[in-house]
Amino acid sequence: MQYKQVISAQHKNISLVAHDNMKPALIAWCIKHKDKLNKHNLYGTGTTGTLLKNKAGLDVNALISGPLGGDQQIGALITEQKIDMMIFFWDPLEAQPHDPDVKALLRLAAVWNIPVACNQSTADFLINSSLFDQEYPKSIPDYESYIGART
């Protein structure tokens, strides 16, 4: 696979996702960082997105619930380069019925080279990074080149 350089915009599209046991922690984290988050476009799976709207006062584009396909909607947005960063407070101690969807979502984030925080400490590092509110160059798969080489 060949790669190409793209510029991640100063104004980011950020996905906010949390498993049920982690929703309170994500809500608290979002309230703490509300001023920074409000400067960006926010997306969330259904329940999480709705809770963040109601409890944190954030303007979140709520998709459908994760187990019903919301994880896959976020994944599709990643492949379309419409998500620049993902904050995903997942619960490593609780079995999830949609675990394959979660693994697929994390795999897509790695393939498309977007920053991912799976816990509060990493989320703190991301939001406090000097790159959070700046453009930055990154490498992504050159899918057009890949398709052209296969025909």
C-alpha cells in the first residue's frame, strides 16, 4: 500500500464514544474540556451523543446506538476522512456484545492514522497537545493509487 500526505484541519471532526460503564467518565471529561471541544465538530454514537448533548451541553451530531450500527457509522466517516480524532472510553473489563464492531472501529482508526484515546489519560494528552487546535500533516493510505495498480 502506498501512502499520501494530507492535512488534518485546524477545526477538527471529533468522534466521542463510550461503553455504558464509561459514559459517566466521558461526560465528566467533556464537561471539563467543554470550551475546547465546542470549537470543533463533534460526533457520537446514539446514546453517548444524546447524553453529551443533555448533560454536557455539547453540540454533538448523534448517530445511532453503537450496538445497532453507530460504531460502523463512525467507521464509515473515518474511511471518508470525515473524522480527525476519536475519543473512545471503552470498558476493558466488561464483555461487549458488539465487540467485533469495536475492534473494527479501532482497526479503521489505525489504518487511517487518526489519533485515538481509549482512556482519560490519553484523552488529556490529546486535548492538551499543541496540535489539537492546529493543522498538521499526516500519512493516509493512497487508495486511488491502490485501485489503479490493481486494474
